[in-house]
Amino acid sequence: MQKVPLSVSVADAINNIKAFLATKDFEIFADIDHRANASSVDLDMPAARVLLFGNPMGGTKLMQKDIFMSFDLPIRIAVVESEGQTYLVHHNKADYSAHYQVAGHPVLDKMEGLFAALAANASGD
């Protein structure tokens, strides 16, 4: 798992990531706001949001190699606040390769590039 520090709030990072994904033709399937959910039952926690997004071309190729990869697809990332710092959190190709029969798959390299681009764009740079 990668934890990348960001220079903006969770809300701003999520907005920037969504705008970036829209330019790359990714579909956003869910935006889960854990803090809002906690608040709905009178509990408090730091800001934490999870985005589920994907593209059938890449995801399908991974699932064709190992159908159990469907457990981790569509792609999910978290943007969280911890001790006053915002982080982008995601799996990396080593994580996927350790759990599924996809080591060396070219889509994993593309995913690594995507995660790097998300981190670069999350702060609005």
C-alpha cells in the first residue's frame, strides 16, 4: 500500500482527482464519505473518502488473467486525513501481484502511472 502526502484538504483532493479522472474517460462508480457516514450516527472521525472508479478495458484484461482480481476492481483509492496531514492511499502493483496471478501484466504498469498522475493532480498542481 502506498501513502502519498498531499498539500490540500481531503475535499479539495477528491475534487481535483475527479476532475482529472473525467479528462481520462474513467467512470466514477462511488464516492464514499466515511466522515459523513460517521456523523449520521453521531460519531466523529477525521475526513476519509474512498473513490471507486475504472475503465472496462484495463480491468477486464486483469480479470481475464485472474478472475479473483474482480475483488479489487474497480480501482479504489482513499484520501484521508491523519494527524493533520492529507494522504492519497492506494494499492501498488506489488500488492496486486502478491494477491493475484497478474505479476508482470502490462496493465499494472499503466495503473502505476495512473496512481502517480493522481498524486500529482490531487493537489491541483
